[in-house]
Amino acid sequence: MVLHTRELDESAYATKQMTTVKTVGAVSSEAAEWYAIDWQAIHQNVRRLQVRIVQATKAGRWNKVKSLQRLLTHSYSGKVLAVRRVTEILARKLQVWTR
């Protein structure tokens, strides 16, 4: 989430809200940013959360399991890794179809 503040020249009365919220998605329009992602760190973050989910499941801590699952599915690492996996699978299927 990125917060944008109003300009110093604008009066407080001219705008009703001083900040606006701009959500930032997992996939950027810039291809360079996609290739600049530290994939090893992304895999480590996702793996760490998956391990914590398994441990909470074995311990029977169902509220913790639910909160960790939500954290994984809403995290940047989880989203960007999911997009990468889907695009790699599609790329493999396209290679098979074009042969």
C-alpha cells in the first residue's frame, strides 16, 4: 500500500481527503521489475509460512492455521510466487502444443 499526500500548494479545504490509498499489485507493468525480484528470498518466505502452517496443524491450533493461511495468500511473496508458477506451467503447455 502506497500513501500519496496532497501537495503543499493545495489548501486543506480544496481536497476532502489528505491522503489517498493506491494498492500495489503483485505483478508490475514493468518487465524489468519482474526480473529484479529476489526469487530465493520469495521461496524462503513462502516455505517458512508453509512450515509454520504445518506445525500449527499438528499442534491443533486451528485459529493460528487460519491466520497463517490468510497471511500466506495475501502476502506479496505468496502472490508473486503463485503468478510465477502459473505462468511457467502455461509456458510449458504452450511449448508442448507448438511441437
